[in-house]
Amino acid sequence: MKYPFLLFFTFVLHTVCFGQSLSEKTDSIAYRLGLFDYIKQALTFSIEPMRDWLIEEDSIKIIQIEEKINDQEIYFRLRKSIQQLHSEQEIEDLYQFTTTTAFQKIFKGEEINKLMSMAFGDMFDEIKALEEKNYSKGHDNSYEFTPVPVDRPDGFYATVNYTRGMEYSQIELVKDPAITSVHIKEISKDYSIYGDKILNITLTKEGAIIFHQLTEANVDYPIAVVINKHIIYAPIVNEPISGGKVSINANFTDEELDFIIQKLSPE
């Protein structure tokens, strides 16, 4: 062959340009858009408030739902829904688009809500059904957290005396916050596919490391969020949280979220 290197070059070029499968490109889209982290945290926070008051048979059902919240299942559902919504060419275009600085604009589209509903609507429906069933046995139709006065500055705290079923008013905090506004890069409010208000926090590199250590050391224990000398929320940690992104899904009003954002925003 006169120019064997040309054949080799063509092979390499083909591998680089076309080596990724449709599934790999779809997974890349889901990852780059933050859909994976978003849905995993949304499902976790939907389940967490019900842990202490579910009846036994429904506790088993919620465990079964939790078992589905694994990386493989989440990517499978996202992949399937994206491929249902888009043609191969559209997925290729979207894949290319997510490599640009403009791709963040897609977060504001209604299509993302539609995708989430298609991929995980059944999980949220199961959770909602369990919630309504158990609320009907004497619980209020919302998850309320009554702020607890505490002499601590704003931030995220580990607890020192928590036991399951304890009243939040009895919780004691460590002296100093692990996370403060210094460790926060961005903070904003958003809405879930069901219209629930969500507080999204992006931590600095140092903050992400500290928060991972904090959650790793406090699995099955609450992390208290203190604002204006009150514990305003204390979610139970299910697993260590890495990546520096935190979502809080609680029953806050828009005004309360704006105040929290003001207090925790980096200076």
C-alpha cells in the first residue's frame, strides 16, 4: 500500500468521531446537564420526611423504592426517556451542544420537566401514594419543620446527641458550623417537576471536600441548617454527598427562600 498511514489516520479519526455509542452520548448528556444528581437528590429528599412515621408495611415499600435509586437504574431511566423524546440526530446535536458554554440554557426549558416526569413519574407516584395514605392516618398534609431557636451563627452543623424519633427541639449542635457562606459558590431557588420549591447550593472546592466529610461522618444523623439563630431544617443524611452540589427540598415560602439565599450568599 502506497500510503498506509492514511488508512491508519482514517481509522483513528473514525474511532475518535464515532467511537461513542448512542447510549454513551445519552449518558453524557444526562451527566452534563446535571440530571443524574438532580433526580437522585430529589427522590431522596422526597422519601426522607416520611421515615419516622410510615407504618411497617409501607416502610418495606419505601425501602424497595430506595433500592431503585442506584446509579445504574437512574442512568437507564434517563437514557430511555431521552431516546424516546429525541431522534438519534437530535441526541447527536444535543451532545455537541452540551460541550458548549451555551448548554446551561437548557435547564430553563419545559422539556426537562417533561423528561423527568416520563423517567421517574412512577417513583414519585408511589411515594406520593404512600404519603397520602399515611397522612390520612393522622398526619398533616405537608412536611412542616418548626424552627428551633439556637445560639449559633448561620451555617450547616453536625449534631451531638441525636437519636431516632427525637424532637428537633432537643437536638444539640457542635460549637462551630462546618459550612458557612465562605464555602458557598452559588445559591439559588428552583422548582421540582411537581412545583415544590428547591434550594440549590453549589459549594466551593474546599466546601465540597468539607461537606463530603461532614455527610460521611453523619450518615443516619441530621445535618442542621441554621439561619438567623434558628435551626430551620435538619435532614437526615442517607449517604455521603460528594460533588459539591446540595439540594434542599423543604416547605419554605418564596420569601423564606429569598431570606435564606441572602444569609448564605457569598460576600
